[in-house]
Amino acid sequence: MVLSNRVGSPTRTQKTYSAGKARRRAVERDSPFGGMNQRYAGRVRAPGDPANTKSTRQQKEDSFKARITSATKEMKALKMQKALAEIPYSRRARIKEGIKSIESFRQFDLLPKIQAAIHEDALKGLVDVKPSPIQSIAIPALLGQSIGPFTRTKREGFQSFLLAAETGSGKTLAYLAPALDSLKRAEAEDEAVQAWKERRAEAKKLEATPKYKGPPFDEPHPNMARPKVIILVPTAELVEQVGRVVKSLSHQAKFMSEMLSSNLGASIIHRNVFSSRGVDVITATPHLLASIAESDPNVLSRVSHLIVDEADSLMDRSFSPVTIEILDKVTPSLKQLVLCSATIPKRLDNLLAERFPDMNRITTPNLHAIPRRIQMGVIDVTKPPYQNNKLLACHDALWSIAKESAAHEGPEKGRTAVRRVMVFVNERETTQEVADFLASKGVNAVALHRDTPEARQSKMLSVFTQNDKPTIEKPEGTQKRGLQNVQVLVATDLAARGIDTLGVRHVVLYDVPHSTIDFIHRLGRAGRMGRRGRGIILLDKKDRRDVVAEVRESMFLGQALI
Ligand SMILES: Nc1ncnc2c1ncn2[C@@H]1O[C@H](COP(=O)(O)OP(=O)(O)OP(=O)(O)O)[C@@H](O)[C@H]1O
């Protein structure tokens, strides 16, 4: 018995069979049904194609690459309504390289008082402060300084910019610092304001003397009710949030700011904006500002900087008429228009290309990618023990968060950290249903939606925006007690845009979001500015598993969603 040394080679029958198979395949490929039921989309080469002369190895490599690209394209085409504009990876790499050279805010041509306000007020308490990627690119570009990946932009008419960066990446400071810098420089050159300041300083000195009996200084400020910088945001909460940052910078940088939202009563708005004090910066919702401008057109007569934060919302169908109306009114005096957003939906992309073809688009390398520091887990609600009971699954998700927190020994013995969790749903009605169910199980849960009174909305959200680390006495034993250390806000997309939820590490996606844009905004409430975060998504039978799988894969690979 001798073993054959040709055991690896195909037999004659096998050879004939393979040749036949190859021939049949070639015929099928050219038939009207060619290309169907194939594992990979192949490429039929015509005789004489230069690719035929490539080495076998090269051909194999090419076909592998083609297979991967076509498989990825096919997969991407399947999903998510292709809602987001695509940004080529070559451009992202170029920007990433440019950012490396920026290590400190001191590298920017910002006035010393603005630098001081950033370090000592806006980012107070943080050590080793470094500009975030969007700040590294946007601040020099808006200042017209040639450092980083963007070169100096041309200055004629008004300049327009789009700042697009991930959620929680410091966009507010990226647009505020250059706008305030420009405001202070213009003020230094404004003779009327300087003369008024001198007169006021003298009058104040006089008023401080004990013998002075005359009237107090009440000469109107030259900028009375005529702001130079306007920041538009979509909701009253954001007016307060952004307005607070502006106010914090105003102490050192010395300017006057106001907030306009329906949360503040109409009389307060009237008293503040039309008082004899000047106002330099206004943070407002578009509708309120437009209605004030209607009664007094002078309000918008000297605006040099218009900032549209959350531009993907403010340029959508419901807001865009009023946003554009304000833009048209400020255009004669405008120097810079800045649109700011965490996502560039295709619709916004097209609108900008049409209306502002010369817009400077400033995007970060990781735009549209959910950071890898956010983990996402999935609970399949169709499986036991849930049997399509989503409410139960949501309760269990919170239970696992509570347990994880209780297991973590905090700095104080016998105490456990309180976890603030945001649960996002698609429909307003579901918020109350979920909150009521959780409350019936002893969870501290509240519902927030468009019908919640605005003052109450702010109060609810304020718990989740605090950057503190509350603790409670460590619960023992029963499940009910275990859930005392979670605080839950059940909300619609209303709470998903722009709110700086620094106190949130966990987000539960009760419903699968309608688009990648909503995925980005909702998951973006956790893991802000370099922090870690966790998302849990509940999948029921009507949900698109392929979409969720793809989002998870993109998150794992650190790739942009489309
Ligand atoms: N350079 C920095 N270093 C550390 N923290 C920063 C820096 N810049 C801003 N922050 C902090 O990061 C947090 C998020 O900033 P901000 O709200 O501006 O993010 P955003 O990009 O506007 O988010 P969103 O897209 O959700 O609106 C804030 O609490 C802010 O104080």
C-alpha cells in the first residue's frame, strides 16, 4: 500500500466538472439574469481589458478590494434613509493632521481679556485646558488667522461659516470666542461708545462723593437695544444654557448680554432689552426675536454677527422661514454668519449649497461618528423573559444600570452614586406611559415633551445638566430599593438637541430612532466632552435590526454614520 503523492490534485472527473461549472457561470453572467444569486457583485471583463494582463496576485487583491467596497456600499445603501451628507475620509485625515499643531488657546489671536474669560470663567475648574478639535479649527478660521488646517479666508461682503462637530465637543465656545473678540475690537474703535463710557465713569465718580445731590447718570447707551451679536437657538432651555455661558464670559470681557425666551415674561423682556442700558449680545429663539424686531426694526439694525446654533433644526421646514427672515433683516450690517450643528443632514447640505455657495465649511475629523467611548448594548424585547413587553425591558435596563452603580464603591463608604438616565422615545404619548410605568415600580421618573410647561421643562432638565456627583446611602436587599439610585427623564427629541447633559452617563433608546441624525443626537447626551457613556437600545419585532447592527458596527469601528 503506497499513498498517492497526487492526493491534493483534482481528479479527471473533478477537473471536467470545474471547467463545466466555470463555463456555465460565464454564460449565466452574460444572460439577463446574470448577477443574480451571486455571493459578491463580480466584474465581467471584456476580452482585451487591461486588467486581464495583471498578475494573478494583483487580480486577487483587486477583486478582494472590489468585493469589500461593493459589499459596504450595498450595506450602506440598505439603511438609514441616507440622511447625512458624506465627508470624504481624505478630507478628515487632512484636518486631523492640521489640528495636531494646536495645543493651547494662547495660540489664537484672541484679546487677553477674552483669553482670561475662557480660562477663568467658561472653563473654570478644569485643569490642562486644551482647545477641542472644533475649537482648534474654527477659532482661527473665524478670526481670519492662518493656523491649523484652514487658511485665511477672503473678506468681502459678509462671510459665512458652517461649524459642524460631534455632540458635546465645545461648539459654543468655538463660535463665541471669535464673535466676542470682534465685538470688543469694534467697540474699541467706536468713538461714540468710548465717549459715553468716559462720561459715565466721570458721572459715577461724582455720584460716589457724599456731597453729590444730583440725578444719577441715565444717558442712553449708544448701542441701546441695538445688539451687535445675535445667537439663535431653537428652545427656551438652550437660550438659558447658551445665555449662561455668554454671561459667564461677560464679567471679564466686559460686555452686556441678554436672553430672550418665552420662559422670561414679556415685561422682563421689554424692561431688559429696551432699557437705557446697552446690549451687545442677545441669545434668543427666532420667533420671539422676530416678533420684537417687528415692533422695533432698529433692534436688528447694527448686527455684525449672526450665529445660528443647532442649524439643522433652525434651517428645517418649521423654523427656516423665520430664521431666514431674521437673516435678511440683519444682512445690511452683517460681517459674519455662523451656522453651527452636530450633523449635516442632506437637506441642510443642499440648502446651504444653493443659498450660500461660498460658505466656509469647517468640519471635524470625527463628524457623524458616535465616539468609541460610548458603548451600546441591545436588549431584544422579542425574546424571553420580555415577550414583547418593552416596558419591562426598559425597567430591566434601568435595573442593570442601578446594580452596576450600586456595585461601584464610591469615595464615601456605605454610599452609592446616583445615576441620571435619559430614556428617549419617538412619540410624545409614550413619554407619559413609560414614566408612569417606571414610577409605579418605584423609579424616580418624569416625562418631558412639548406639552410640558416651559418653566417646568427647565427645572426637570437642570437636574441632568449638573456636573456634580450625587450619592445616596447604599441600598440593600430588595429590587425596589435598588432602583432608588437612578433618576430618569423620559423624553422625546425635544431634550436631545444641544442640551449639555453633563450629569448623564446612560441613555436608553426605548424606540429605535427614525434616522441616523436622531441616533447621533440622542446618544450624544451621554459621554460629553471626552467622558465615557453607555447607550442601551430596546429592539422589538417591528424594528430594523440591520440598521441597529450597522450603527453598532460603525460605533465599534469609529466610522461615520451616513
Ligand atoms: N476646551 C474644552 N475643554 C474642556 N471642556 C470644554 C472645552 N470646551 C467646552 N468644554 C465643555 O464641554 C461641554 C460641551 O460643550 P458644548 O455645549 O459647547 O458642546 P456642543 O458641541 O455645543 O454640543 P451639542 O452638539 O450637543 O450642542 C460644556 O460643558 C463645556 O463647558
